Amino acid sequence: MAKPRKCPKCSTEIGIDDDICYACGENVPLTHPWYTLPLGGLIVLGLFWLLTDFDALIEYVSQHLN
């Protein structure tokens, strides 16, 4: 279970999902790991690779180039 966070300005405990300290009004954004976006991109590329019929795609492109 996630621990409550503390405001960097006044050290008041704030909720896990809160982004504004209720005591001083400081904006405390949620931090996201650096690997979230690249991992999402890899998942999308993997789904594209699994769901694409490359033989049909190559045939379609070669027909339109000639």
C-alpha cells in the first residue's frame, strides 16, 4: 500500500492522489516513473506487430508503387 506523501513546503501529510496541499496551497504534482512512456510505446508496437499481416501490407505497397 502506498504511503501518504508530505508537502515539501510545510511538511503536512497529503493524500496519495492529492496534488495540492490543503494547508498551504502548494502544488505537489504526482511523479511518474521515467519508463512509463517508453513502455507504453513498446506495448503499442508489439500490438501493431502482432495484429498486422505484413505479407498483405507489402503486396499492397508494391502494387501502388508500380
